[in-house]
Amino acid sequence: MRTKTFFIILLIVALGGMGAWYVLYGKIVGEATIISQALAKQQESQSMQQQDQSLASFLSTASSTAATLLSRIVPANDSVSFISMIEALAKRVPVGLQVQNVSISSAATISAEAPTANFDTLTLSLSAQGSWNQVYTFISMLETLPYKVRLNNIVLSQSVFSGPGSSAGQKPQSFWTGTLSLSVLKNIAPGDLSQ
């Protein structure tokens, strides 16, 4: 009977030990799962922070690039200021300038692949008169304007004239005339008649 009691006690101790081991194993697995989930959340949080930093960096760069590109386009309702700027350039050179025609058309013809729904094309027909150097300088200044400018149909011609009362020893005067078409992108204003 002692052997039987001893065996039962041993069996109870073994079952208790196995139960304790099972509980301990469950706690270890549970804590490992919690730690693993915490690490996964921490890594996800770090990854999201890195993505946020990358996005912020990209937006910072892209917004400055976009601002630079948009500064190359005539603002909505600012066509008159743009024309006034060209007239001021002509006075600075100086050349005689005539704005012969102003038109606004859809910018859809600029690029088939780029969306141009928010832009129009402002086109000016210009005529400039002066010496060769003056006309050439004026056209060069137009090409280097800080806008998306396109110069088309440039025609330069020279005229020679003799002033009234000119003597036989005086050299005839010459001047140059340059005609051209200038196109520039312009933003469309809400309610703009050109739409």
C-alpha cells in the first residue's frame, strides 16, 4: 500500500509539475507573442515615420519645384502686367515697339501628353524698330524672360532713308524693323472669358 500511495503521490507530483510546466510554457508563449507584436508595432511606427519624412522631403522639394515652374507662367488676370513689362523692356533698350495684336487661345496645342486644362496661351504680335543692335538686344531680352516664352515668325528687315535737307556728303540713315509673334503660357482665372 505504501508503494501504491507513493506511486499516487508521485503521479500527482508529476501531473502538478506537468501542469505547472504547461502554465509556464503558456506564459512564455504569451509574453513572446506580446513582445513580438510590440516589436512589429514599433517597426511599423518607425516605417511610417520614415515614410512621413520621405513624403515631407519630397513635398518640400516638389513644392519648391512646382513654385518655380508656376512662376514661369503668367498669373491669371495678369496679361496687362505682362504686356506692360514687355513695353518697359522696349523703353529700356530703347526700341520703338508696337503691339499689333493680342490673342488668348487654348493651351491644348502645347503638348498632347501634358494636362493643359488650367492654362491658356497668350499670343502677342510685336513690331520693334531701331538700330540693328537695339532690335537684336530687344529680341534677345524677350528670349530670356523668366517665363515659358516661345518666339515665332521672326522677320528682320532693314530700311534706309535720307533725311530732308541731306547733303551729298551725308551718309543715308538705316534702321531695322523686327516683327515676331510671342506666345506665353497663362493661368486661366475662374470665370475667364477665354475658357
